[in-house]
Amino acid sequence: MEPLLDWAMGDLLDSATAMLAVNAKDKAAPIRVRDFPIIL
């Protein structure tokens, strides 16, 4: 995998994780790791 593509994918995952965290926080819903196996 090219470094740039690898970096972009990591950045997207970080952004998605951050959005999930913000969404859960806004709804006061706990994030359980087992609910998001694709992130691991």
C-alpha cells in the first residue's frame, strides 16, 4: 500500500472515530468497542 493512501485511510478512520464519539456524546450514549468491530 502506498504511504499516501495509507495515511489518507488512517486520517479517514480517525475522522470517523471522532464523529462517532461526538455523536455518542451528544446523545449521551456510551460507545462500546464491540459495537464497532470494523474500527479495530
